[in-house]
Amino acid sequence: MRLPIHVEPREGEALCSWLIRLGARLAVTPLDAARCAFGIDGHGRPEWWRRPTAAELAVIAGRSGIAPARVRAMTLLGWEEARADERHERFGAPGFWRQRSRAAAVRPLAMCGQCLAADGEPFIRTDWMIGWTAVCTAHRTILTAHCPACGASLSLPGLDIRRIVTIGRCGRCDHRLDRSGMKPAQDAVCEVQERLLALKRDGAGDLPGIGPIEWGTFVSLVDLVLSALWRPRARHARERLFARVVCDTGLDPESRLHIDWPSNHGAMLVLAWLFADWPRRMTVAMDLLRAPGLDDLIALATQAGGAPDRRLDAMLANVVPDRPPIVEEWRRWLESLPETGEMLRQRSRHEFRQGVSQRLRALADLRDGMAVAAVAERAKLHIVTIERWLDIGVEYGLEALTAEQMRISFLTEEQRHEC
């Protein structure tokens, strides 16, 4: 039996968006729209629209009067899936580390305000529902994940929601999303995103510099890069990489401070830089990040999201430089210090700056061969604190490690207001 009304799908619209618009016309919730119109219960499957069954596709097409091929085009049927790649901010730092978490009923969603403002009736594009998309290639802008009026995270509910949804408005303040607050996207990011969307649709394809590659192998490669980039000990090293990316991309050096590197857009900018001169830049990146060897990197990527594609071994065998274990780097640096352990202790006795004396005593014990865990226990500190001190020493030298730390209390009243 046909529905009493017809809602025409828009070009590039996601099925969940169409169902939300259908529900709004019928003045019912998305959950009830799917239940009453098509007999599909989204209570336990809020994301069923992504890959519906053949029977579900048939009933939607039959009752809506929309051609089956067009209904299918609003889903992700046929698109490749690999390592939870569709989750929000999947290529950004937060989404990368959260990829094992359970899908929420209301999922964050980045959107293009210019697209929504131009729609007669706002709708959600299928591309926006892919967790790693970063930009709107039509308007060359970065997708926004927060309301420009109140700052709330934008979201799209799953099809189990029990309230009527209005697309294109903030769920907190009801502000209509528009062109305000939109930031221009880098051309390199727009180009690489278009290539990656095609790769995900087809399951395999060619990437510049890399050549033929399957989607699963590519996602494993991204996870390996992100594991090196966002590991805790890379905090200082990754700033060198960001500076290099900005320089090689021809951006204003000051823009490094304004790019949201942990976001999808920041990660995609790094990937675009990598692919522009692959594999040389992969070697450069791993060296700048002081990344561990390939086996250790694969182990890190495995911790983040399951077993990676083992074809990476052959692909990266001569690309990722083989670095010594970090403890060997620490030991080399400690032994290169002109001061002995006793000299560092003597220096600590004449040091009155906050925290510096404690660091010197810890370095003295390390210089004499004591293990990191033992030094941390003696100093009543966390092991990661001692490891961070060693990383700073290796990266910037002893004087940087013992320099007085800037604190908010050192700033003038005017400077504190500027922060």
C-alpha cells in the first residue's frame, strides 16, 4: 500500500535524512515514521538505514513509490567498511582512540552551514555521515561540528529517537545553521577527500604516489600514521611535523597555530601532505615523529582498533625507518650529558626554583643507571612523568628541561585577560 504523501529524495541525501523529513511531514518521530510507514523497528538498530536488508529496501521502494535503485543510493550498501571507519571524527585524534566505543543513539555530526542555508528544505548529505569526512567540496569549507551561536555539538539522532527532529537547527538553542562561522578548507584536503570517498565506494583504487590499494589496507595505513602521530610521547615531536606540513604546503607559518590538528581536517591535511610525495614523506614523517619501528607501530595500531591489514608489512618495509627502542635513546642522551650523577645532585642542592631540584635529582639517579620505575617510586611520581622529562631532554636538551616553567601567576592582569 502506497503512502498518502510523497517526499522526493534530494541529490546525495542520506536515507536517515529522508526518513526524518518524511516523519516531519507526518508529524511523527523518526522511530514512528519507519515503524508505521514501512514496518521497520529502529529501536534496537538506530543505524539500520546505512545497510538495510533487501526486504527493507523493497518495502521502502514499494510503499514510497521511489525506484529501488534510488532508495539504495541513499544508503551505504556497496560501500566498503573497515575498522569502524564510519564513526564520527574517525581520522581525528578523538575518534581514532574512541573507535571501539559503542554507537550512541544521538551521534555527533559535522555539517556544512552553506549547504543547509541554500536548501529549500534542509537535508543531510550521505557523505557527511562518513565519520572521517572533513570538508564540503562544493563550498570548499570545513564542516562545522558546533553551533556557531551557542557552541553546542551538532548531532543527528539515530532512527530510534522518540521526538520530532528538525534538520539544520541546533538541538540546544534552535539556531538555524547558516554561512556564519564557516572556515575555508585547504584545496589539498578537498582533493584527497574526493579520492578517498571514491576509494571507499569502490573498495579499491589508485592513490597518488601509492598506486593500487584496497580500502581496508588504506584504513590500516591511516591507523598506523595516527598511532605514530597521537601517541603520548609524540607531543613535542608532532609539532615539528605540523610545522613541516605547513611549510611544504605553502601556508602562512602562523596558520600552524590556528589549524585544528586533532580534527578530521587536521589529519586529512597531514595525509594530503604525505601522499603528495610518497613514500619519501612517510619516511620523513616517521623520522620527525621519532616513531618506533614498523612492528611496534603495527602493535600500536592494533591496540587502537583491532588487527590491521598485514599487507602493510610489505608496503612499508623500506619506508618506515627502524629506530632503536625509546629506552636506548634515553640512555644515550643521559650518557651524553657532561655532568655525572653526583654533579647533578650537587647542582640540585643549590637550585631553589620550583620543581627543578626534583628533576635534577631524578636525572642524577637515571644517569647512574637506575630504572625509570625505581626513580618514579623514589620521587613519588608517576612513571609517565619521568618518561615525559626524558622525552623533553632528548628533544630539547637539559637546559630546556630545567628551565623555569611559565605559570599564569607570572602574567600581568592585562595578559591574563588576553589568555
